[in-house]
Amino acid sequence: MGDVRERDVVVVGAGMAGLCALVQLREAGLTAVALERGDGVGGTWFWNRYPGARCDVPSLEYSFGFSEELQQEWEWSEVFPGQVELERYLNHVADRFDIRRDIQLSTSVVSATFDEGAARWTVATENGDYWRARHLIMATGGLSEPLRPNFPGLEDFGGRVVRTSEWPREGIDVSGLRVGVIGTGSSGIQCVPELARDAGALTVFQRTATYTWPSYNGPLDPEVQRETKLTYSDLRKAQRELPGGTTSLTGAIIIQMAEDKAILTSTEGQRSEALEKLGWGASRVWTDTIRNRDANEMACDLYREMVKRTVDDPVTAEALSPKDFPIGCKRPVIDSGWFETFNQSHVSLVDLRSDPIIGFETEGIRTESGLVSLDVVVLATGFDAMTGALLRIDIRGRDGISLIDAWSNGPASYLGLQVAGFPNLYTVTGPGSPSVLANMVVGIEHHIEWIIQCITDLDSQGMQTIEPKQEAQDEWVKHVREVAEGTMFTDDSCNSWYLGVNVPGKERIFLPYAGGINNYIAKVDAITAAGYEGFTLT
Ligand code: NA7
């Protein structure tokens, strides 16, 4: 082993969670380093720089609340922040709090091993560096390990292939080019209208149609921003008291969209009225669609009616209408002109259900019905969510047990924060925590606060390690499963990345905690107040 550098804490990742951790670790008087794979900070907002990349939580709420000065001085320009603005914001955070000196960029962590005798983690990087620390914070992000589907003949393609999650900094000029996009999740749906603007021809290859709602994004009213800032701490408090961690009604959190109305008992007249008044929103305002599949199907009908009204070509409209799974099973997407884009004459859809991809050829993509000639192919094919980035690293806890083995039956954790057998290892917004089901920034800040409080408490009590008791972890895993049961998240027809089914071979397990971040925070607070109930401190 070469040079080994020592800190109190090693943080893996310098995205939102890593930056938040560094600022607060420094304030708590702890030494830390963040090891970051990218050559810049920002995590998700560093990598996903494809045209149209935008957050689905409003900017005033998708921002840090840990510093009053920061939230007062930063000015957001749009209701929903785009990637460029978010990356600029996160760079500002790094500069403002002078944390760049604690960040080592272009550094991929390959392994982390717990030394029981010394109660230290040793972290090895691809560059051959070693770091030792008492605590290891995995701030690796929930959607940071891209899926790389193996399309036959991909290497033979004569054009350019680019992933939305690895979009080049200098951008790609698609002016006049024939562009193909594979994948119609958030990333595909966001980039298609933007690419269509310049492309000579655009072909979208869709395997599953998506429920997506217009974001109605636009410039942020300066008066709204000013007023929000007058009582920002109230807003931050309110976020933690709501299931989705946001007060926004247009955000991604479907559970908050429900008014006090059941669709099952509604009249046809009421449903038509909802369509006329609310348009796309008509499919999201009912209380009984979250747990009742029949109710949900009625809301889906309203949704499909809107697709029909928006897309000119009936065959394309039919193919773009989601059918076999309920609203709310997958993460709702917000878009800027997705359906309208298909009314442009140079944009076409290939429905892979009826016309599957056979493979790539030099000229383009061959489907059963023929060859689509292409210059550029954009892969918007998603991520190995929530566990991919953790399991890519060879993490070994007590007795050399690997996280891969510990999670061979699915990711088990206590509170989504710690794993039995892996002392002083923390998974920020890990599986088993609300994470992707709530405003991520609220989840991140809450976890970082908890971790730093925990380290401080250990130090003041003369303790070296903390880890969950097996029974407490088992109970939590059971609770996470029970909370999601009976919701659309776990409906048999649901094939979401929340369930891991988009990854070949990944066990079908619902990964995040669906009980609401408000309830989650209350539970964590109670456990902490009871002297870290369910944890072993040594
Ligand atoms: P998603 O939501 O996982 O979407 C990936 C898309 O790629 C989805 O439409 C997939 O179809 C499609 N896909 C994946 N593999 C293939 C293959 N082999 N052939 C054809 N199509 C394929 O990822 P995103 O990046 O869009 O969004 C992830 C999250 O980021 C999003 O939920 C927001 O939270 C932000 P499928 O549906 O599996 O049939």
C-alpha cells in the first residue's frame, strides 16, 4: 500500500449530498475529503447535461436550507431549475463555503474495507491512492450508475452514440442530422423536444409509453421569490412536515396531488368537467387512485383522452398512450412539449412493442419493419437505481463480508442509513429511506444532519462505532415492504426502477420508503432521542 492519508471522514461523491456533507463536517470541526469520479462537482447535475435536463421539484424548494445566507443570496431564474442553473448553483456552494480544497476530482473509489482492530475504513481509489477514516459517508447518489443495455451490433454503428447521463460538456450539434433516441423515461422525454428543434429528422424508439405531465415551467416571478425568502425557514419546516418534502402541487409527488375527491363515485359529467378545467391535471386529482386499481384505471382513461386530443396522428397517439400499468407505479415525469413534438413532420415514433429492435448496423438501427438510417443515437436507457453505485464499489465490513453478499437477497438497511455488519458506514438517501420518493434535497440534508450529530455524539460519549442491530434492521426492512404493499408502486403490472426490474437479474424489491418523509423524520428523531435505539454503539 502506497501513501495513506487520514481524515475523520471520507465522503464518496461530490454531488449534492457530498457538498452538503463537506460544509457541515467542516463546521462540526471534523476533517474530511470527498472523492469524486467526475472532473467537476454536482453529481447528477454534473453528468446529466443533455439538452432539456431539468429537475421536477421547483427551484425554491430544490435547494439547500442549511445556510440562511446561501438561500437569501442565490437567485433562481426559473420555476423548475434546469441542469445549467443547478450545476452553477452547486459550484457556487463549493466556492462559497471554500470546500474545493477538500474535494479530489477524477477519483473513482474501487474499494472500502473496515479494519476492525483499528475501527477505521480504508478506501482505495482507481488512481492508487488510499485514504483512512473513522467514518465513511456514501454520497454516491440514487441515479448515478447508468444502465448499458447490450444492443446487438452497437459497435458496428458508423454514427455517434451518446448517453444522456454522459453528455459531453461541449454539447453535440445535431443540426440537420438524423437522430434516434432510445428510451422514454424522464431523460428521453426531456431531450426529445430540444433535439427536435435542430435535428433534420428525429426518431424516438419507445418500449413503454410513459405517463408524463406538462411542467408549465417558466421564468420565476421575482415577487414570489422575494416573498418566499422573507419566510424561508417556514418553508423549510413545512417541507419536513409533508410526505413528499415539498409544498409544491406541480412537483413529482403524486400523493400530494389528490384533492378530497374519489373518481370511483364521480359522475361522467364531473370527469368531463375535470378534463375541460384541468386538462392533463384531470388524471391526478383523485384520492382513490393510489390504492384502488379500478379507480386508477379511470384516471388513466382521462390521461389517454388528453393524449388523443394532443397528438394529431391517431396511430402515434395510440402508441404514446400508456396502457398496461397504473399511474403512480413509476415516477411521474414532467415535460416541456413531449406530445406536441410528435406533431412535427420530421419527428416519428417507433413502437418497439410491435416493431422491436433487431440490432445496430453501420447505417443505423434495424427493427423488424426495416432500417432507420441515423447519424446520432441517444441512449436514454436509465440507471441501476439506488443500489448500483454502492455495489459497484467493493465494500467490506466486519469479518470481510462484502456488501454484495450482505445484500444478496436485496438491500437491507436500518432506516436506509446504515447496514448491519458495516460499522460507521452511512448511505445517504440509501435504499429503505424516502430518498427518490421525496424532495431529494430535504432527504439529503436530513441524513447529513443525522450523520454529523451521530458522529459528534459518539465522540462525546467516547464511543468508536455505530451499526444497526440485526433485529432492528430486519424490522425496518419488513416495515418498508409493508408500507409499499397495496399501493400502485408494487402493483403486479409495475416494472419500475423503484422495483429494480429495469436491471436484468436484479431482484424485484421496492427500494425506497413510501411512508412519507414527514413520518420517516419523526421515526428517526424518536429513535435518536431514545439513545440510538436499534443501533449498537461500541
Ligand atoms: P428511466 O426512467 O429508467 O427510463 C429509461 C427508458 O429507457 C425507459 O423508457 C426504458 O423502457 C428504456 N429502455 C431501457 N432499456 C431499453 C432497451 N434495451 N431497449 C429499449 N428501451 C429501453 O430512466 P431516465 O434516465 O429517463 O429517468 C430516470 C430518473 O431520472 C427519472 O425517473 C427521474 O427521477 C430522473 P422500459 O420502460 O423499461 O420499457
